[in-house]
Amino acid sequence: MLKTIAPTLFSFDIEWIPDPLSAEILHGVPSDGLQAREDAMKRLWLEAGATEEQPQPYLKTVLCRIVSVCGIFRKVSNGEVNIKLVSLPSNVDDAEKSREKSILQTLLKAIGTRKPQIVGYNSRNADVPIIVQRSIAHGLYSEGMGERPDKPWEGIDYFAQSSDYSIDLAPMLGRYAQTPKLNEIATLCGIPGKVDTDGGSVSGLWLSGNLKAIVDYNEFDAVTTHLLWARVARFCGLLSADAYENEQQLVRSLLVSEIANGKSHFERYIEEWDRLKELVSKR
């Protein structure tokens, strides 16, 4: 389980889609234009064993394109905890900032410079590999994220199996068939899981040009991951009862602030959070 909480921490989630250009490069199918992009995605799924029952099988992450990265950045200074929401692309209407390469460059620089403890759900098997694979595909420098100390205790290592700086909550909560989905464990804890959409809808949203809806959904999962991390930290004794309650209040205050700044989709998140908290209180 969790051993420590670093002074800086980043609870994050990534959304990706089958990369039409990967289909063009690997299989020679066109990827320009809406219909071509959709057909290219279908080709990647077909190569991965698509069937009528399962038309969109899980693809290797290297074949996919990152379209959004969101997270809660947590910093402790002089005993005071502060959190903020980070969303990439920061402006969905900016074509340059929405490019996968730009998203990765910004993410790598933030991690490499600040060296936070990163927290995800199934992140060791999916999120961290796609960051590495797609960054290498773009020929990017890791900005320090890829650096490894000679010995584990001599520095921050995001790739050691026992690393305290790359936290994957999924294997902490179950193994193999007993590993819960994020939606399942979060909802049973009184934390919103899926609100409005799910990961299977992301490709369709991207094809329709609705990047904002993808980022909104991504932000939901990032907040959920952070709230689940806090609950695990409480279980491990790393957060006292008061500190755990404070963490929840910090998240709620953050959401209220984001709503005031125009992110009205968080109203639905708070409504669902309140509904679930009332339900689980019946235990």
C-alpha cells in the first residue's frame, strides 16, 4: 500500500483514442477527412481482433493518440495543503495546444521540473506506458521524467517497481479478476465514478470535434482518482481523520471555484457526490 505522501503530488488521468495516423503508417489506409479517420480507427480495431460482440477491442497504447491529460496538483508548504486543477489542452479551441505533441511536451516539462509523486488508476499498465511510447514516437526529451538514479534511495524514480513516486491505486486494491474498475470502487466509496459519459464514448466525441466534452470527462476522472487516493491514504494512516476531511473540503472548494470560473459541468459532479455520500451513509 502507500508508504508516504510527497510534498508535491499529481493525481492524474489520460484520455486517448485510436490514432488514425498510426493506421495510415502501419497499414497504408488514408487518415485525412472525417470518414477516413473513422475508417482508420476501425482498421486498428479490426487488426486487434474486433468482432460483432466486441467492435472496439482494447488497443496497444502505442497505437493510440493522447487527446487529454487532467489532474489535481497537490502541494504542501509550511504544513498547508493547496490543490489546483490542471487540464491539457488548457484551451480546447487552440489547435496548437490540442496537438498530442504539445500536450506531451507540457506534461513532461511539468513532471520533469517539479518531480511530483504521480498517482493514477491502472497507470503502470496504461497511462505511464502511453506517455513514454508516444513521447518516443514524437522524438521528445523526457525533461527529467525518464532519469533514473543509480540506487532507489538516491533520487526519484518513476519506473522502479517499488517506486514511491509512481503510485498505481489499481493493484493496491485488487489483483487479476479481483481488481475493481475505478468506477466500481469509487462509487462504492461514495465518490462519483462515471458522470454523463464513459471511456468508450471518447472516440466518437473526438470524431465529432467535441474535445471539450472529452476534457470535461477527463477532469471528472482526475478528481475521482484524487478522492480515491485520499481514501487509500486514510486507510494507510497517512492522513488523519481531520486531514482526510480537510482533503475532501479542499476538493469541494476547488470544484466550486471552477464552477464560478465557468466549468458548470462540475455542478453535476457535486450533485452526484452528494447523492452517493447519502447512500453510503446507510451502511
